[in-house]
Amino acid sequence: MDMIVPAGALLCLVASLIPLLPVARGIVRVFDFPRMQILVLSVAGLAASVALFGTTIPGIWSAAGYMSASAIQLAHIVRFTPLWIRTVVSFDPERSRGERIRILVCNVKQSNRNYPDLIEQVRRHGPDIAVFMETDEPWARALNDLAPDYEETVACPQDNSYGMVMYSRLPLTEKSIEFLLSPEVPSIDCTVVLGDRHFRLFCVHPEPPVPSRDTIGRDAEIAMVGLRVRDETRPLIVTGDLNDVAWSRTTRRFLRVAGLLDPREGRGPYNSFDARYLFLRWPLDHIFHSSHFQVIAMRRLPFVGSDHFPMLYDLALIESAGEKNGDPEPADRRDLEEAEELVSTEQKRDRKPIGEDWENG
């Protein structure tokens, strides 16, 4: 025990410092994910250090290490707790007017064949728009049971874990399947009619980070979406499994470049992955939107056999608001240069996307 507590302090501090490195490698970026877990370990280690060592030299050094690690983690995740100011206000129908929309987003996990549970969740909650990722042909056929309830379908089933299917009760005046940086990784870009207004919806599922590879593919696709929607004047929603956490430098830069808001700020992280393991969870499935929207509710739905929980978002497209949202963080020249450099680098590469054979073994 005399060595475990000080060694734990060193490990927590190192694990907290590694993702601060400006290195687009999976071995670095994966430490962005377990910030809440490292915070819990750091707080527990601090308590153990004080109890076991008091004000001795080992105790002081251990406490300093755990406190430093806790401070670094809190600086990243406190934004996604009720301690933070909400940048997106809650919709108040007594003070504001707007059209409501419900969106369900779920990475189904391609090898998961528990179709009935997910379909039952969709029917129970009746989303206006449902977006499914990792959908292969068997998933597309199973989800076709939902087709009678929906006016529009955009489908790109694939067997490489990057397939995508979207159902919409609302009319779509424009809809396209885009392959932004890889011919194997689709996204959906469409215009949705909501009442007498239109908004743009962009659904994405970039590559996951793995320790042995770089993260340029994922980072570049997220950056490219930000650059593409940056000048959009219509109401806008970007959603999907970004394979990145809400507090990472990649996601924060995306929000600045795109000029979007994250409704989780001041509310909670809404951890959607990993649905199978209680102590290994972080927010990978996201919804970001322009200041035209306010939040009615956000919910994580029950386990449906996937490694992701389905996420359900109720928003209001505001006509008039008693209380207005906060302003998006502005992008600076460095944000734009980094985003453009990532896209340029990835466009010059010819490679297969990460993880395309994971679900076929």
C-alpha cells in the first residue's frame, strides 16, 4: 500500500496530461475518453493518501498528484454538469413559441441482431426522425418494418460498420448521401420541413480512434462538416456517433468552426457508450444545433443489445423566445487553419477506414 497510493497519483496525473499533447494519434486521444473515471480514481486516491500518509512527504506528493489530476479533469468535464451555465435554455411554452421535433439517434452495432427491442423503442417513443448507424443489409431489412410510419427514407446500408439509415415523418425537400473524405464512410445531408419552416440536418459517423493508428480521418471528417455548415443561415442540426467525446479538442473546435451549441452544457454528459459496462461510459453520440433551437428534453433510452444506448432528443425550433440561448463560441484563425489542414491531409491519403472489418469476424 505504501507504493500503490503514490504510484496511483503518478498514473492519474500522467493519464490526465497525455491528451493535452497536440498529437493526432489514437494512443494519445483515447485518454480524452475516460476523464470521469480518472476523476473518480483521483478523488478516491486523494482520500486514501490523506488517510494513510497525512502530511508526510509521501502524503504531500501523492495528494498534489491526485489534486492536479482532479483539477485537469474537472476543467474539461465541469461544463457538462449542472454546475455550468446552460448555453441552451429550456423551452418554455408559456413564454416562447416554436415547432417541436423529436429525434432518435442510435448506433445499432452491426453484429447485434436484437432487432425487436430497438424497433419497439422507436415505436414507443415515436420520433419524427430516427437515425441509425452501423446498419448493414439485415438491419436495413429489419428496420423496414418502420417504413409505413414514416414519409421519407434515406438509406445507405453497408457491411463495413459505416452503414446509415434515416427515417423521417417530416417531408425532406433535399436529401443526399455524402462521402466526405472516404468512399466507404457515408453521411446524410438533408433539408427538413417543419411546419412552415425548413432546417438542415447533417448525420455523421466518422472513424473511431484506435491506439495503433492516427486519428486524422476522424478529426478531418468532423472538421469538414464544421467547414461545410459554417455559413449556413438556416436552422441547423448535426447529429450522430462522432466517435469522440463532448469535451475533446476536436469536438470543441468543431463547435467553434460550425457556430453550433451543445445542449448538454449545464445539464449532464448523457453517456451513450459503452452500454454494456457500467464503469466504462462516456458521451459518444451527440446532437449539436444552431441557436434557433431550444431543449425540451434529452433522454438515454434502455439497452437494445448494442454497445451504444439509443439517444432521444426533444427540441423546439423557436419562432419567438422569452429567454434566448447563449452565443456559440467564435472560431479564430487557428481553428480554421487547423480544420482546413486536417481536411487537406486526409484528402491526400488513400486508405481503408479504421474498423471496417470489426463486425464481420
